[in-house]
Amino acid sequence: MTTIRWLHGLAATALVMGSVSCGLFETRDPQEPEQPDQDCLPLTNTATVTRNIETAYGRNALVTCYSSLIDPAFLFHPDAQDSLQNPLPFVGWNDQVEISHNSQVATLQTFIEVDFQREYQSAIISPDQTTEVRFYEYLLRVGGLVPSDTTIARYTGLADITFRRGADGQWKVVDWADHRGTVSDSTWGLLRSNHRTGP
């Protein structure tokens, strides 16, 4: 009988110790965003191109991947208000400028996270299904672009991205129009203008 009582007491103690060590109110260590795979997804549709932008933009290991997403006829159009504030950095923003800018961000950043959160408007698809315009709400967080600044900068807005399917069946970004969102964050366009390199 004493042995049974002792075993019951031991089991109860173990349960109490277990519940304390589990720590229902224990704080968890913050986790870094999941790192992308080192390879591009096949450019067989606009969804994979979008996913590649999210994982490849501003990352040293994936600068070649990002370059492969940009059509030679690429043009970037800033938000109208951004352009009025400082139009010069946006002049002639073509594929070479975009690719060079991406490499610059990749070289500087110490943290980056890109998220196309939702499509805020229905896509426009051409009758021959070779062109799609998709309308994304985005959130971009990046750190390290300004030396000694340890904060994570936040960029939000709307991106109207035109994708075109080439004769080889691959989809690429041919046009990107940036718009301010409903909050006071800077846009992706302002990040571009602040870190333009190349021609």
C-alpha cells in the first residue's frame, strides 16, 4: 500500500514538474523567415514568377534568378507622388537598371523579406493568354541598406505587374507600376530610387 501511495505521489510530482517545465506562458525565441531554395522555380506561369520575386529579390545567392525574371523590354513606373518628389532617379528605369539595383540591394542588405500579400483586383488576361496584368498588395522589410542602422525598414504599397509569355513558353516581368497604399510607409519605388545604380 505504501509503495502504491509512493508511486502515485511520484506520478503527481512528475506531472506538476512537466507542466511547469513546458511553460504555458514561456516566451519563444523569434525565428528568422524561412530561407528560400537556392534554385529558381520554372517560369511556367505568373504564380511561379511571383514566388521567385519574393524569394530572389535582394538576395546574393539568387541574383541570377532575379535577372532571369526580367524581360529585356522591362519598364518601371513609380508612384506619381514619388516621381514628383524626385523624378531623376526614375528616368530610364529599364531592365538593366532593375537588375543592377537588385544586385546593389543584395550586396547591402543584412535582412530581407518580400511578401505579395494578396491580389487587390482581378487579373487582366489577354485573349491570346500571352500577357497577364496582376495587381498585388505588397510588404517589403529590409535591413542594412543604411550603414550602422540596425532597424528594419518597411515598404508597402501596390504593384501592378505585367507578365508576358515568350516564344519559349517562359513568363517574365515586362512592366511594373508602383502605387502608394493606404498607410504612410515608403513604397518599393522609393527604395529603388534611393538605391539606383547602373545607367
